[in-house]
Amino acid sequence: MPRPAFLSLVHSDHPLSLRSLRILDSVPEPYFDALTRLAADVCGRPVALLGLLDPEQDRIWFKSEHGLSGLGQMAADLSLCAMTARSGQARVIEDVHALGLKPAGAGGVPGALAAMRAYAGVPLRLSDGQVIGALCVCDPAPGRLGALALSWLEQIAALAARAIELRAQVHHTVDALHDSREMLQVTLRSIADAVITTDAEGRVSWMNPVAERMTGWFHHESRGLPVEAVYQPIDEDSGLIGEHPVRRCLVDRRAVLGGLPMRLFSRDGNECGIEDSAAPIHDATGRLHGVVLVFHDVTEQRRLSREMSWRASHDLLTGLFNRGEFDLRLQRVLLRTREAGGSHALLYIDLDQFKLINDACGHPTGDRLLQQIGQLLGECVRPGDTLARLGGDEFGVLLERCGIEQAQRIAQLVCERMEEFRFVHDGRRFRVSASIGLVPVDRRWPRADAVMQAADSACYAAKESGRNRVHLWFDADETLRHRQGQMHWARRLEQALDEDRFELYAQRIHPIGRRGDRGLHCEVLLRLRDGENGRCVPPGVFLPAAERFHMAERIDRWVVRQVFRRLGEAAAAGLRPERVAINLSGQSLSDRGFHGYVADLVREAGFDVRALCFEVTETAAITSLRDAARFMAAMRDLGIGIALDDFGAGASSFGYLKSLPVDVLKIDGQFIRDLGRDALDLATVRCFRDIAQVVGVTTVAEFVEAPGVLEQLGELGIDFAQGYLLHRPEPFCTLLRQELAGVAALELEPQPEPGMA
């Protein structure tokens, strides 16, 4: 039996010419563009080219270009792809310019291509061993392609060569149809691809055995049926039915090559990934007689392609993204930030005790620990965040569209979860903590490596500060100014404590609705009288420095002492407030000395201390739940209530309310200001109210500044409201005198404070 024409061509004992493959100077084809895009993605290079060497015209012609456009062709003696093809060996060049391979003055090399410095190319080899071109990847930045990536590039080149041969099979099959129908039958039955022929109306006229097997239809059953009844591919991604290649071919009267990934469901329910092409059948006069449809199973090929892509971007141990993919995503975020702005953040996480466990228990155990840590971190970050294992026991998180405060909350949550986590091996429990460097990702950064270096430095600072904590990076100049400013405030605070220049203000808290509770409810507020200009300085200006230099607890003692004195005087004059709230810093929660100090004041108090309520911010409470729970229990034993301030500002879970003895939830103002205009805020406040009712505590809404907001709070069932709409802060003594005047027309002893005259 004679060999089919196209098989004789592809598997000839004589050298095969590109002209006979009918691919030179052909139009772009999606499949080859997909291969160059895959090569660029897998190798981490911005440019990939599929070049075919045309010895007749001494040129390299580019079948597909990814990352560049308009190259078309160039002289072979100027092309590294041509050199690779002629040598028949893979070629990797770290810096083309350094080797002097760049022609002087570009020498005919297109400008965009002349700018490429890193090059890696592999020969394009047909099944008979002949090299017809090269597949290469390029980068304007110098760098060497690794051995694994080069291996992937060779596999993609093999796929491209196979596609060129299959393409030739389609074209030469059509030629064979023109020559002999008998030869056609022999040819189509002998190839491994499925073949269906139709008439000019798109009805099935013939199928080969492979097509019968893949579709589940026999030739005698399918003859005369519309081709869609036998062969109907669907889009692999969307699941939708696209335009049928046979119908497209009949309309355009030219060959049609499949583009998007498609799947075929057979008559008996089997499915497979396919690639197809359709070509018109003309007679010698040019009359259209029908269409030949060729398709084959690419399920395994696509699986390997997806696996290669996954391996190129993921860490094999943890399944997280790897360092290369993390760097690429960070570069893209930086580019978008420089172009359009935006607020992003990066966490650099380093495990603190990993080496001890790894050395003590062995590397397999260490690997299992890393897998568990990866899963734990995945539970802490938001959907859509990029979590990667950067290497060893280091992890990175890229938080897109995330402000620095939210990023701090996420980082703190990681620390808390790590604090609770225990790794169990052979009945032994190991504690593993994490040090985290936090860096804002904004326009200040020129490159991704600069961000990573800053994050690494911040992580190191977290370790130096005691481990299992978050360190926020500051620019060197910003750090200096920030540190100098805080030191300046530290000196001023010391002087203010010595000279008694702190002052107490207060703001009323009003009951909402028909509550019978009409006594004094207020929150005591701290101010600092500036010694230079006499102005009142709000706490947000100086408290960060107080906490930085561990002065917050001393200031809290001053505030508590003054409130006890003023309430004792008010009680002696006949005033019985309902509730007076005092703000405390997080440092006071964990200070046992402060607990004892308050206990001493309670024993000597000249008023009912059950009117007191200590306010603790939610962030401070959940940062150290154990200390917070111990403090709250101790204060409640003394008769003092506890309010959780800024509720909702940093909570990812309200489970901690089960372990914290709280009397009041003060809803953070960010949910109150736009209550009348924001449906999400309304739903959130309603949720907070429900939580408060479940745990049996009172609710207070902060930052009430509009009548409509107050009305909605009443409808929601919130108990109390606080804000400028109801009362602007005034000196605490003035407020107490007003209450005394209203109750019994009594006055307190005058105090040397502004507004007391």
C-alpha cells in the first residue's frame, strides 16, 4: 500500500523544507500565540518568540510574538534565534550586550528587540530530527534562565514542532483529497487523528475509526446528520457552545484552526480536551464540495501544560505561591500604583522557632510544620490576597487595596493565631511564633526588590524587639523625624506630669428613647495645656509618644486619681452620677501595679464606685486577651464596670466576647457617621445590637452628629448616644457643677482650671 502523501512528506528520508510545511508567511494562529505566551509565563520573561529559519532567503521569520509586535522577520545573521537553530543546541545568554553580540548601531535589529539583554532559546526540532527554527524568551534586564525553566521551554518547543507537523497534515490531507478519493480513504484511516468529512450543507458524509471512537457515533449512523449532532465542542472555560468550525469554514471558504481550549462530550458520556481544524474541499474548478474536519485528543497535553504552569508559580511543599510568582505580582502592583495610585501593603513573615524544631525532629517533621503554618496563614488573610512561601521558613503576603491600619490588624491576627498554635510531634507540643515586617506599598518604591529589602529589615526589627510581633517600616528620614518628635513629646509629658498641666474634660452620653435613666452619663477626656501657647492639645497628639516611652500607665494613674477626687467632692455635695467612663491605655491592662493602685483608691473612695466604668479599646483588649480578661475581672470584683471602646474597628471575630467580662459596647464611629446613607453601616450596627443583646450588655453609639442618625439609632434599639449633636466636651468640673445646680443648687469648691471662674 502506498504511503499517504503528507506522511511521505513529513517522514521523508530527504530533508524537509519549510516551504513544504506551508507555514512560512502564514497568518497568526491562536494556538502558536498561546504557546509563546505559555513560554513567557513559565520562564518569567516578558518576551517570547517562535522563529522559523528560512535558508532560501537567509532570514528568520517569526510565526508568533509575545511581548513584542511588528517584528515579522529579520536577517538570519543578526538573529540569535537563527544561531540557535543552526547550532541545534539550547543557548542561554545572561547579557547579550556584555558578550558584544549586539550589532553596532542596532545594525538592522528592530529597536525593541535590540533592547533585549537576557536570552534563552531552544531549537525547534521535527519528529525526523530536522531543526526548522527556535523558541526563545527574552528580557530587557540581564539574567540567567534556570535549568528547570529551560527544560520547560524545551517541552513547549516540542509541542510547537508537533503542532507544525499536524498543521502540515491538515493541508496535505486536503491536497490528497484533490488527487484521489481512494487515497483519501487510506490516508484518513491510517492517521491517529479523528477525521470527519461533510458535504457542502454541513451534513456528515464520512468518519474515520478514530472519529467514531471519540464521538461515540458509527459512520453508518452518522451519515447525513448535521455535523453538530455528531461533533459539538464546547468552550472549556465557559461551558458555552461556540461557533462550529465546519460552519465557519463553509461561510469563509477557507481553512479554520481552532483557537480557544475546547472539550468534546461523546455520545456515551466520555469527555476529552480537543484541538480541531477545518478545511474546505474544492474540486479542480474551485467549486466547494464540503469540509474536512480534523481533531485530536489533547487532554494529557493540557494537563501537562497546566501542571507546568502551576509548578512554575507554586511552592511544591505548601501549595502556596512561590517567590517568583510573588515577585511578579508585587511588580504588577507597583506598576499600577505608579500609574493610578492606591493603598497596598506587604507582610514579611519569619517563623521564630522553626530551626529548633527542624533540628530536633528532622526535616520531614519540619516540612509538615511548614504545611500547617501555610494553612494557618491562609485562614488569616483575605480572599484574593497573595500568600507565598518565599523560601525556608519565610512567608510573604501581598495585601492589595489595603490601608496600613487594616494591614496591621491582619498582621496582628497572624501573631495571635501563631501564639495559640501548638505543633504536636511524638506526643510533644511545640510553640511556634512569628515576627512580621509590615511595609506600605506605594509610589515611593522604584522596584520590587526595594520593597522586599525594607520588609526584611522590618521583620528583623520585630525579632530584635522580642519576636512574635509586628514592626511597621518607616523611611529612614521619616523614622528619624518620628523618633525625634516622640522624644520631644516624651520630655514635654514628663514636664506636664511634674507641673500638673493635664486637664480633664467630659462629654455627656445621652439615653435614647423612653429609658427612665436620666442621671449623669459621661466620658472623661484628657487634654494637655501647652506651656508655650496655652492651647489644649488632644490626646491623639501625645498618647503615641506616651505609649512608645511607657508613660501611658503613669498618665492613666493621674487621670484615675483626679476622677476619684472630683467624684468624691461631688458626692459630698449630693451628686450621684449614673456612669462616668474613664479611658485606659493597653499598658495599664497588663500592669499588676496599676490593678493594686486602683484597689487602694477604691478602699478610700468617698463615693459609690459602681458609677465608674473603665473604657478599653477593642484593639488593646484582643491584642492580649489573657491580660485584658484578668484586668476586667479584677475591676469588676471592685465594683467597676467595663466598656469595650471602638467596637467593630478591628474585629474579625466576636468570639472573644465569651471570655471578656464586658458591661458596655461602644460602637465605633465609622459605622455611625453615615448611618442614614449607607445600608452596610445600618446592617453592621444592627448586627452589633444583636450581639449586645445576646451577651446582655449596653450599647453606646459614638460620633452622633446628625438628627437623622439619632432617630435611626432609636429605631434600631441602641441604648445610648454620644457626639457633638448632643454635647460638646467641656471641663469636667464645669459639667459636675451643672449637674449639682440641677439637683440641689450646690457648688463644688472652685478648682484652678480654665473656665472655672
